[in-house]
Amino acid sequence: MNTASRMDLNEVAFIGRTYSEYMDIFGLDEHALLNGPVLDCPAGASSFTAEARRKGLDVTACDILYDLPADKLVAKGRQDLAIIEQKLEETAHLFNWGYYGDRQRHMGTRAGAFELFMADYPAGKTSGRYVCAALPGLPFKDKHFALVLSSHFLFLYGVRFFSPGFHAGSLKEMARVCSGEVRVYPLLGLNAKPYPHMQQVLDMVRRDGIRAEIRASRFEFFKGADKLLILNPAK
């Protein structure tokens, strides 16, 4: 059995998760999504926005790659799915497979999310629900969103890709555009260890009057990734 201690990626992967995964990851129910506009940041190739829109929910997705045409995103997404499939095989012992059943079903979920996203992307980009933006600077007004969700980006790529200042600045920026809660998951890195500068980052965020709390998540695919960060912006 391969016992690699981390999922080693050379760049941020353009993959995504589904609506039902988001509900579990962030501990949501549909009532929470009815309180006002929701932002998925960064959304990658998640189908959350596409599926939520079908339910009549007001959701916007943003990502640094949303300036690309659809054919470029298709190529990038398919390449990254193939890389993730290989990495999951190398590091299978780091994951709890019960949620999906096995690697094949997990990859089927990843591919399904990608296809739903791509089917919605061209029209969604034209209508403004897919916005090109990069943390820590977002092109949205203060307190525009009632809920901001951030999945599998901050903390995950940890010290190798981003500094504590980047993480704190990104959290502050998401709090700026939010009138309710910001929810961030996971809180550990690709090395399967908790993000080492969490207290430093939280201290920087709290200095701006933002309340920060770590809570349990009912989702734990990556072993140990059983917590999420909740921010309540300053009033």
C-alpha cells in the first residue's frame, strides 16, 4: 500500500464539489440559503451555483479562472481531474471513503460536478453569476452577500502557496462583502496537518472586529478535516 504523507500538488486544482456536498461541508439547510444572496469564493468548478440556481436561490460564484473561455476551462478541468485521480490513488489512506463508497464513486462525483458547472458556465458568465475575481480583492460592495462560502482553498494549500497575511487578508475581504456569516472549510493542509499559523491569522482578523469561531463539520473526507471556520463580520 502506498503511504505518501501528503497529496502533493504543484498548483491550485480547478475541481469542484456539488450542492449536496456543500450542504454537508458547511452544515447548511436550504432555509439558510433563502436569507439573501450567497457567494461561493473561490468556486472553482463546483456545481453549487448551477444547482442552487435551479432551485431558485440567489448564488454568485467567483474564481480567478473565470476570465477564460469555456474550452480553456474544459481542458484545465479535465487535466486537473486526471491529476487528482492519480493523487488519490497514491494517498488513499489519508481519506475516509464511507461518504462516497470508493475512489471510483468519488471521482464520478467530481466529474459530475464539473459537467454541471460547465453546462451552466457560458450563460452564467454572460448573466453575471460567474465573476472573475481573485482573493484578497473582490469586486463586490460592502455587505452585499448574506452568506459567503469558501471551500478547499484557504488553509488547504497552506504555507507552500500562501502566506499568513494572504489568508488573513482574504478572510477580511470575504467578511467585508458579507452581512451574515463567512464559512471556510477545511482547516488543514495537503500534508494532512492543521494549518500551522491559524492563531496568527485569527488574531489579525479579530483585530478588525470580526468574530471568528471554529466549529465541528459533519463532513470529514480528508481524515482530520472535521472543522470549519465561521466568521461574523463587524457590524
